[in-house]
Amino acid sequence: IMSSCHSKHFEFDNVEHYHIDISDEKVYERAFKSDKSYEETLFESILVENYPAVIDKNFIMKLEEIYPIKQKIDNSKLFELKEIYCNKINFGKSKCIPIYRDVLVFKQKDSIVGVSKICFGCEMQYTINKSGEQKEFDNNDFKKLKKILK
């Protein structure tokens, strides 16, 4: 699959989509209580914070524990994803607290090269590559991404 994006920092040939169906109330109830266990702190980090700073196997294991729905993105949609994720346009920040119900794990030859956490509610995302560099995309791309994932 070829794309007009030739970023050597974020090439991928496989994408896995993780999803969790959880209400805002449940997230706030679990994530923002005062006396949290390690698991609850990790839950909060994954669902509402710009975490991880570096992608590692531990993050992926915890992701699989928290997000019950996992599916491979069809190869026919990879071109569209590459177009979305190659843009380097900064977008306006939302004033809401994002709840990252969707997470994409990008792979190149079975090695993880990036992670993108997405909140469609407030159109915020947190995307990093394996080097810890953050990537952003335009708000218009949220519509394209939602169409691909939903």
C-alpha cells in the first residue's frame, strides 16, 4: 500500500483497533476516586491521560486487559489511515477531559511502531510513535477516522 505520506518515523502495515464501551459516569467513578489501587491508577492513565510516553510490552498487556474488544483493521483501509496519520497539522484543544475509548496499535513487520488513543466525543487524540514522538492530525480527519472504525 503506497501513500503520499513518506514519514520514516511512522510507517505501518498492520493496525489493531481496541475499543471499550463504557459510560462517562463509570470512567469518572473509577478513575477519579481518591484512594486508588495500582490497577485503578493504570485504568485512569490509559483511559483519560496522555499515556504512555514510551510504548512497551507492559502497556500493550494492560491495554488488552482493559479494552475487551479487539479487531484487526482491514488492509483495504490502511491507505486512508496513512493519509490521516501523516498530516502534521495541529488542531485546537478541547476543554473536555478526553475518554480514550478507542486505541489503535500500529505495527510494521509485527513490531509495534505507534499507538493512537482517540476520544470521538471531544475530538482529541494522543498519538506517539516508537521513539516517543507525538503526532497530531486535523479535526476534519476525525470524521474520516470514525468512518473507518465504526
